[in-house]
Amino acid sequence: MIEALYEEIQARKKQPKEGSYTNYLFSQGLDKILKKVGEEAAEVIIAAKNDPAELVCETSDLIYHMLVLLVEQGISLDEIRVELNKREGKLSKTEERKPIDEL
């Protein structure tokens, strides 16, 4: 499903469709796309604290906007897959990380 959405977003970038929100984002440029990603990330956090149903909606919005960002930046889902595969099975050394209140 995410692959199909990514492909649809790519298609909209290559062949704009009048009235498309995706094309609106591309026409506004990277700053607008980044602003939307930030807004949606914040909404995910708030929803996670308050309402599981809203969390589903906001997570869907965030994923969509992240895919728009990836297409805008020319990053493929395969690149993301490769990076995630590199991380699979690796242990995180939490003792080497700063406490969250020091970040």
C-alpha cells in the first residue's frame, strides 16, 4: 500500500493534476513540505497522548507527507529499505546515549 501511494505521488510530480493537493505541495516547494511534515509529526504526538483513533488518522497524514518529501528529494523507498535492513538485528547501546532531558 505504501509503495502504491509513493508511486502515485511520483506520478503526480511528473504529470500534475489540476486541483491535486499533492501538486499543491510540490508547487509550494520544499519549505512547505517540511512545514507539513513538522505539523503532522506534532499532531501524531498529541494524538498518541489523547486518542487512539486520532493517532491512526494523524499517522496516516504523517506517512503521506513523508512520502511527498521523499519524492521531492528524489529518495526511493528502496533506499529507505536498504537503510532499515542495515539496522536490523543491531543492538542499540543505550549507555552511550545522552538522557532525553539532555538532548
